[in-house]
Amino acid sequence: MSDDQQLYPSIATRLDVILPGVVTSIEIGRERSASAIEAALKDGGEFVLIPQLDPEVNEPDATDLSKVGVLAEIAKADKQGPNRYTVVVRALRRVHISEFIESDPFLVVRTTPFVSETEGAEETIEKSRAAVIEILTVEEDSESAIESIKELTDFDEIIDTVVAHLEIDRELRMKLLLESHVGKRADLISSPLLRMRDVLKLRTDLKGEFMDPQSREHREQVLRQRMKSIQEELGEAADDNEIAEMYEKVSDSEMSDEAREASKKQLRRMTDMSPGTAEYNVAHGYVQWLLELPWGIISEDSLDVPAARAILEADHAGLETVKKRILEFIAVRKLAPQKQGPIICLVGPPGVGKTSLGRSIANSLGREYVRISLGGVRDDSEIRGHRRTYVGALPGRISTASNEPVP
């Protein structure tokens, strides 16, 4: 065997594509991989990480693995259980897999040095170096990292160091692992590198603007104008018109001052919400319900005792004691209209005429008749209404019935 060829235990990585120059932690859970780690620990701690071509394969063989891997050394290995390790590895350099020797009890590979092409790559590499230095300048405590990047002379090391600071997907990492020309590797990372630089620059600009109160107010004004333009483009400007109409209806209604202030508060919140959100619909339904309540609509009582007697006699036979008490109640109301007297409570088993008597009383007084059934009610919120913080909150039975009188 030549000096350039070496035998190493190897591990197939399912999802991760580890590139040189990083220290990372990997979880070992397959029996063959655990055996490879144990063999590496007994023989210098070096092994080869080889990414799977298809991450869905559970037990990969030689045909399922890449022909390029990364030589790594074990910095720390903690055994978590049978065939389970948490291993901290230091990725050293790329190697070419020239032959797969054994697969049982673990995979052994023969490697040769990976040869990179550097012709015409210097200008592209320097651009990448400058871009990552610019990115690191915005971050805190990055002086040592910047100095180490400036001192690097190996083109592949520069690329691998740059990649360590980027968030890129598995497919791109695989291309970077397999590509032998340094210039092409630099081209592969140019787009994510520029994108990250732009994001950090925007973040820095925004941070500076929000530190200045005047800039913050100006920015809020500009953003509101943009939001208005976007709403007009999306056809959502009609919602603003609806809010304005509801605001005018609230101002003109005869609702109480407390209800009017609550309605206006919800309308102000709605102007800052997107019409598609759940909060917007809850606030809209709440204000709409308040507007539909019969504010200021008060019926005038007809306190005519003979007429009330005639209605009661026509509607009900018998029940003389009950009818006499009702007529006494109406007579007292006629003599002392401002007095807050007792209420009438009719008690009895089902079918004796309580509901029909209530209807007769409403007819004799000239009032709307409202019937609220409390049978089966277990929660007081069903009577007074649910809190609007709950999904599907509904008005209580009293306010619902007052909006829907029985004919």
C-alpha cells in the first residue's frame, strides 16, 4: 500500500453533510456506526464521515454512499446506551474513497488524498473572504475569527471557514463536498453569502433607526403609508370604509357612554389589524352586536286596569287569585309610576299557565314579550355572555332575547 492510501473505519451520515473545518456533535444510533466509533477510539480516534446519497435508506451499502468523505477525529465520545453514542468530532479534510473494504461489523474504506484545482480561483476566493469578514464585523466578539480568516492561505480552508458561518441546505453542502475546483466552490456559496450580508446590513440599519426616536416616528409613518397602499392593492381598503361607517353609527347611536367608548376602542384596534385575522372578526362581531341592540327604544306602559282585566279574563279561565295579584301590581304601578317595586314571580309545575300569563301581562301593558328559558343552564356565562377572549364567545341569553322579542 502506498503512503497516500490509508484504511479507516467509516460512518454513513444520513442527514448531515459535514464539511472540513468544523467541530460538531453527532448522534450515533446504528449498530455498525457504534462499532466504527469503538474501533476508531482504539486506534487513534480517526475515522471517515461519508454522507448518504439518499437519506431515506436505513442500512446503506457502498452503492448508497458518496465517493468523497471527510476525515475526522474524535474529540469526545459519551456512551448513552447500547449502540448509542454522542460524539464530538473535529472535521479535518476531504478524502477520496477509492475502495470499500469491509462492511461487517462496520464499514472500512481505503482513502486517497482529495486533490483540489486552484487555477484562476484567487479573485473569487478573496471576494468570499472579504464578504465573510464584512459579515463578522457586525457581530460581537468576532475579532479573533476575523484575524484567523485573514491569516488563512489555503483556498479550500477559506471556503470551508466561510461555509461554517452560513445556513445552507443539504443539497448545496453535498455539491461543496464533491466539487474539486476551488473557484466553483466559491461560486456555489456566493448567493447565500451575499444574502446573509444583506440581511445583517438591513438588521443593523433598522437597529440604528429604532435607536433614534425621530427616525422611528418617520419610519412608522412611512410603513403606515405603505400598508395603506398594500391594502388598496389587495382590495382591503373597503374594510377601512366599513370601519369608518361603523364608527359613525356608534357616534350617532343612543347607546350608553360606557358601551360607546367600548365600541370605539374596538374600532380603533381594528384599524391596525388584518381583516383575515381571528381577532378582527371577534372585534367586528362585538361592535356589530352592540349596534344591533335596541338602545333608547322604550315602550310606554299602558296601565289600564279594566283593559288588563279584560285581557286576563279572555286569555285564562280560573286562576282568580293569580289574576287578582297581577291587577294589584298594575294598579300600584299606575298610582306610583316612579316607585321601584317588587317583581312578579309565578311558581308552579309545567303546564299550569305561567308562560301564557306572562304573555298576557305583556299584552296588557303594551310591552314586547321576551321569553328566556334557563332549563339546562350550568354556567352563569350563558346568561351574561362569554368573555371575548374565548374562541367562539357568544352573547348571553338576556341580551340575545332582548334583540329578538317573541311576537
